[in-house]
Amino acid sequence: MKKTKTDLMSLIRSKDPKILDEVLEHPDIKENIIVLLLRNPYISSSTIMKISENKVWMQSLRIQAEIVNNPKTPQSLSLELLPNLHSMDLLKTAKNNRISPFIRRKAEITLLEKMRKMPVGEKVNIARRATIYMLKTIAQDKNLKVLKALAENPVCTEQIICQAVSREDIPQEFFEYLMQHFKWKNRYYIKLLIVKSPCSPIKLVLKLLDDLKKHDLIELSKDEKQPDIILKRIREILESR
């Protein structure tokens, strides 16, 4: 007797791997059923492999993404499918703690490679959600919008911001943005790096000098590369303390 759609929906929730395997034999099985089947924690590796051997089903990037994100998928199969995935599926994989760290890292590396050819808008979207590992590379980007998105990422750390600020090709607008950002504007070491950076606008540096500690001001006063107006202001602050 032919199983109805209702029967299938009930079967794919089974805890019995054998029953889950039998679902694949249904003639009317569709993409959404396979996706739900792959999300069942009781699915076996052998069933996943059977799905991967069906050329019609494997035309679906949605199914491929679900296979990669299943902890029971053989590592060799996940590695084979990773390059095919869309950027957001790769990001999901990179953050999926249910799968092996090796696959997560490969997803991060694959996504970073793809980011090189992405339009700015897509890079911004990734930067806002990227992992710590990815942010260390994204911090090398020269685009102001991408750097702002990095700074807005909830997992971004002061160390990563300092990495970006220390570059000599950083857009100076990024410094001004950081000094207005609720999370970063009071971080002392970020302020110090902005003051030291040759990319910083003089107006911003003059504003930040008052916040620096005496020993850092003394060190800066010895830097002959600093503009005269900066050195003059440093001497004035030191004399007043």
C-alpha cells in the first residue's frame, strides 16, 4: 500500500534507523522530506551515504548543506561537498558545534576564500556573523563598511580591533567610528593605538591625548614622526599634570 504524505511525516520522526532508511524507498519522496530526514538525530551514516549516492537529490544545495551539517556524515563526504555550499551555509557549518572541529575549520577557510570575490554587501553580511577565526582575516580588509561590520560582530574582541587599527592602510574614518561606538570608545589600548597610528586624523588625536596615561605621553613626546601640533599638545598636557 502506498504511503501518504502524512505517513511519511510520521516515519521521518522515527528513532529506528531502519525505518528512516526505508523512507528513501518511497516513490514520491521530495526535497523537504529528505531535509527533515537528515535533521533526525537517529539517522545512520549508511542512510546519509545512500542519499549522497542519488544524483537527482544531490543536485539540491539545500540537501548538500544538511549532509555536511550532520555529525554522522563521513568526513570525506563533507570535505567533498563543502566547496559547493552557499556562503551562509558555510557560515552555519563553521558555527555548528555538533560536527567535528576539522570540518568547521575547513568551512571557515572555504568561506574566507570565497569572500575574496564577493561584492562588498555580501562581505558585510558575513563580517557581522563571522567566527573569531574568520575575523582575524577579515580585519585585513580595506573596505570601511566591512571593518564597521567586523566591529559590530558580537564575538569580536579588542585584540582583533587592535589588529585592524595597527595597520598602516586602514581608512581613518574607521578610527572615528570606533571612538563613537559604545563597545570600543572607552578601550584604552585602542585609543593609544589610534593616537600612534600615522593614519589617524590630527583632530581626533588631539581629542584623545587627554585620556592617555603619563608614561604613554612621555613615550609619544619622543616620537619625532609625530606632527609638531601633536608634540606641542603633549608637552602642554605633561606640564599641567
